[in-house]
Amino acid sequence: MTQVTEHGGGVWSLRVPIPDNPLGHTLVHVLDTDRGPVLVDTGWDDPDSWTELNDGLGALGIGIGDVHGVVITHHHPDHHGLSGRVREASGAWIAMHAADTAVVRRTRESDPGTWLDYLARKLAAAGAPEDHLAPLRAARSGGRMRTLPGLGAALPDREIVPGELLGLAGRRLRAVWTPGHTPGHVCLHLEEEHPAGLAGHGRLFSGDHLLPGISPHIGLYEDPDDATVTDPLGDYLDSLERIGRLGVAEVLPAHQHAFADAAGRVRELLDHHEERLAGLLALLTTPLTPWQLAERMEWNRPWDRIPYGSRNIAVSEAEAHIRRLVKLGRAEALTGTEPVAYVAV
Ligand SMILES: [Zn+2]
Ligand SMILES: [Zn+2]
């Protein structure tokens, strides 16, 4: 059954399920404008999710064809997955930050073989053992994995420009660029008085950037064509502080539930990362490759029970933390190691 929550002031959220995923659902927000309803995110591209989205809108008296526009917080499939179907059914525009649109374009154009090579190369450089690399090589030579997730994702036709209003008739919705979880993640600040009179400066659609009970995944920005040494964790921590300073009355995240104390939650997440970096520095008194570090880091289950794909994500997260420590001058690459090992300084 579709669950619709009214947040007041012409804002609702719909729970759109994510199949086979512990997150459970995406909260798709509906924002009433003078030109028609606008969605913030759309949900996973799956027949059941599509039905739920339609039913949820229907409960509000909205047909999918009435949707005027779609604002996407970031390119992940639980947010952007159904955008193409919404556009097909309604002619709605789709807006996204340029950095995430670039990821969508690259994924659509990329050849799975090139991606597998890139992944195998990267994992080998991070110190992944041969038994972890073998399945990638087998998939490559066997010509399996002909499709990549996100291959059919809709190409956005509008750009979300940081700091600017989105130009929604009768509403004040401002884009706040919050890179970290993805390079082009945005939060959307609804600069209007809180409908129930909660103290603070408006409301924030926070996507995956600020969630009440989950610390979002921060890995490397994967781009086979870009050798720039980015610092996603540094970007994330900066973005968090920026969001904390907005002083919003309420946060409307894309998972879990709405909550009020944005600044308190920002503080918790900053402390969490501070502690995690300190813990990793303690591990790096012995030189470790990113893979070895990932094996020793604390996850939600023991390393030997983490599934294959999640290990790749975990290594990417370990690397993002190493990048941060190197940038802070608290760790360095050990010269002459292959794969490269890092050590605390
Ligand atoms: Zn995400
Ligand atoms: Zn998400």
C-alpha cells in the first residue's frame, strides 16, 4: 500500500519501494507549484515502484501526466531511476547538477568491457587479491555483463545551478551544491516559512546528504577518464558544515523520515567521521594497502561476510578516507610499494 505523508505548505512525500534493498524505500517528494506538481527524485526503475509512484500521486489527485518537472538530488538509481518514465508519461523537464549529468552521460555511453577493465585495474592497484579479481576477468573474457546499471537512465534536460533559485512558479526553491556522496549531489532549500511555524529558515530536501539515522556512503568519484585526485570525503565534510549553517527548521530526506534538528545531526556526522579517521590513523601505524585497510575497518558485518559488490564499495570508501588523511598531511604513500601501501605520519 502506498504511504503518503503530508508535510504541509504544498509538500508531500510518497514511499516508493526499492526492490531487494535494506533501505526499503525512497521518499519521493511532491511540491505543488503554480504550473503543476514538481517531483524531487523519482524512485527505482522497477514495475512495482512505478505502480507505487502512480498510486501515491493518485491518492493526491495527481495523474502522472500532470507532473510539470522533476528535480533530481543525485544520479543514483533509487533517485533518478524512474525519471525517464515520468518524462515519457508527462513531458516533464528533468533537472540535475552538471557533475552528476556527466556521470549519467558517461554511463550511457560506456562499454561494459571498458568499465570492467577499469574496475579490475583500480582494484588491483588498491591491493585486491587475485581471487577477487578473477570473476571480473572471467566476465570480461566471457562477454557476460552486457549491461551496466544506469545504462538506460534518462539524460536530464535542465541544469541545477548551485546557489540559484530553480524558477518554480510561486515557490522559492534554491539549489545548494553538496558534493561528497556523488560529485553533483544537491540539496534543495525551500526558502519559505515553515507551515507549522517551526523556528528556523525554511525546509531542506536533503537527498542522501543528510539522513536521520544513516551515514551516507562516501567513496571515490569513479571516472575512468579523469585522473584528477579528488577528495570526496573532504567535499562531503565541507558540504555538511555548509548545510548546518543554513539553520533550516526541518529536513525532508530521501530515505527514513523527516526530522528537525539539522545542526545536531550535522554535528553527529562530523564527529562520526572524525572518530573514523582517528581509528584509521591508528590502523595505519602499520603500512597497509587500501584493500588491507578495508579488511580491518569496522563495517556493519565481518569482512568475510560482506558480499562481493559491497567489498568494492568498501574499498572505495577506504580509499576516500586515505585521500582525506593524505590531504591533511596525516598519512602518506610508502615509496617503492606495489600495490601502494599507506602509513600514518
Ligand atoms: Zn545515493
Ligand atoms: Zn538513496
